[in-house]
Amino acid sequence: MRLQAEVQQAGRRLLVLAALVDVNSARVDLALGNPESAAEALDPIASRLSALQSRLDGESAQAVGAMLDRLILVRNEIDADTFAALGDLEILANDLSQLAEDLEAD
């Protein structure tokens, strides 16, 4: 039973870290003036966050829901307001980093 719980925990952590890699890729692309590449980097994040949210409960699931909302903001800002998109991507990266730490502590 313990092994199964560890495998599930590792799967959740993998989803968080993969989303964090994608967010940071989008940040780099956007900072380099490539909004199209940044938008492509965002593509897998929603499905990863949705999968993660379904594997969590309580405050953690709510936090992931807020991350999905922030991702929508970034998508809406990416072409029109690069500065705002970069700010929201930074917040999203910080939220994912915090969630990764929280999952590691569990």
C-alpha cells in the first residue's frame, strides 16, 4: 500500500515539474520576443494541470484551479501585453514551485 502511495505522489510531482518546465520555456520565449513559441510552450500546461487537479483534493486542488485561471490570463495577454503575460507567468512559476515543495513535504 505504501509503495502505491509513493508512486501516486511521484506522479503528481512529475506533473507539477513538467508544467513548471513548460512555464519557464514560455517565459524565455516571451522574453526573447517570440510570442508564438511562448504560446506553443503553454499548450501542454492546461492538460497537465487538469490531470494534477483531479489527483488532488482540498486546498491543493483549489490552488491548481487558480493556476488554470492564471493560465487563461496569460493566453489572453501573450500577444497584447507581454509585460503582463511575463508577470503572470512568473506568478504561475512561483505557484508551481511552491506546490512542488508542498508535495515533497507530504
